[in-house]
Amino acid sequence: MSVTADTNAPVLTAAADTPSRRSPLAFIDKFRNPAIALIFPVAVLVIWHFTTYGRKFSLIPPPSEVAIELYDLAFGGIYDDAFSGTLLTHLLASLSRVYGGFAIALAIALPLGLMIGRIPFVRQLLDPTLQVMRPIPVTAWLPLAMIIFGLGPRSAVFLVALGAFYPILINTIFGVRSVDPRLFEAASMLGCQGTAQFFKVVLPASLPAIFTGLRLGLGFAWVVIVVGEMTGVQTGLGAIIMEARQLSRTEIVISGMIVIGIAGFISDWLVKMLGQRLLRWSPGYA
């Protein structure tokens, strides 16, 4: 008995020491992907700086001017003009329109996509019309939206909802129609029949495609927000971008673009994290 204990002791010690030896490599790997992701934006900033800095008649301001303007938009105290310290107000206004329009698009597109993908009659009835309307750009709907909803936030929310509608709809239809028929056979053998198959088979199997549609739809909602806020609203990131364009304040235009990009990135990350949490069982989505 004592010989066996002495033989195993070094093995246990070596196994216990293994994680400590690997910890420096694990620490490096943890920051490897973020470091790689920063290479391209840093390179863009360097090129931007050297092509614009010190040029008096350049229409594009250098990064330093944009950074100063972005700080003034957020906190004020530098230029003290009509834009100073207003970033939070405009950001909250745009967030309410983006998420309001996205919620409307989700409430309509999700059940409609499930029905079109699952019920042949509904597909034959609605799919041709929707496919004809889908290529119409959101900008073409701008005059009609202002006629129907008037000037103001309602037109902006409508345009955002329209931009998010089709990505959610198309991916939901694709997810429902891509369900493996063998899953229905297996469910029937286990006693799952009729409408129960929709909740036990169709919906879970199509969730990865649905979440892909949600990410695309929310991304399009942020793309459309500038067009949506051309409908006479006084607040919003799109509104200050259009106003700054008229005043030739390019640094404000770029600052607004940066904020929209960051807000859209965070929104997409939140949906992706929610999808990964709910779809841990799906290797394809993970």
C-alpha cells in the first residue's frame, strides 16, 4: 500500500502544477483576438491622420478634431454652441426610435414568417406580394411616410420598422422551411402530433435562423435611422448629422457616424449574447 501511494504522489503533483504553467499562455490568448481586431482601425486612424493633418483646405477633418468635437458633443465646455453637450439627448431619441421600430417589425414579421413558412396557403397568398415590395428602398417610402404619418417621430419609427421587417421575415421563413422532415417523423413516433409539433419541433429548429434575422434586422434599423430622422424631427443622431451637413460641420457628421456605429455594435452584441445563451444546444449557432 505504501509503495502505491509513493508512486502516485509525483503524478498528482505534476497534474496540479499544469494549470499554473499554462496560465501565462491563457492570459495571452485572452487578449489575442481583441489585439488583432484593433490592428485595422488603428491603421485607418494613422492613414487618416497623415492624409488630413495640417491641410488647411481639406474637407475631411483630422482625427484629433473629430475627437475634440465628439467630447464637446458628449460633455460640452469647448465650443459652447448649439451642439455642445447634446449627445445623450440625441442618442436616447435615436435609441427609442430604433428599438420602437424594431419591436414593431418583430411583432409583425415573426408570426407572419412562421405562417408563410409553415402554411402553404398563406405562402401562396402573401409571398409574391412581399417579394415584389421587398426591393423597394426605404428612401422611396420617405415621402409617402410623411404623407401618411406626418412630420415627426412616427414617420421615423415607420421607416425603421420597414427596414428591419424584411430581414426578420426572410430569415424566419428560411428557418421554418429548413426544418429537417425527419424531425417530424421522430416527433410523430414519440406521440407529438398536430399543433404540438409547431412548438416542439418547428420553433426550436428555426430559432438559429430567427436570431440571425434579428441581428440583421436590428443592424438595418440602425442603418435606416438617418433616413428616418430626415422627417422633420428635432432630436436624434440622424437629425444632427443632417443639420451638421447643411452647416458644413464635417467633424459633427463623422462624430454622429461613430456613435451610430458603436451603438449598433453594442446592440448586435447584446442580441448575439442572448442568442448564444438561449441556443447553447445548437452547435451551428454557437
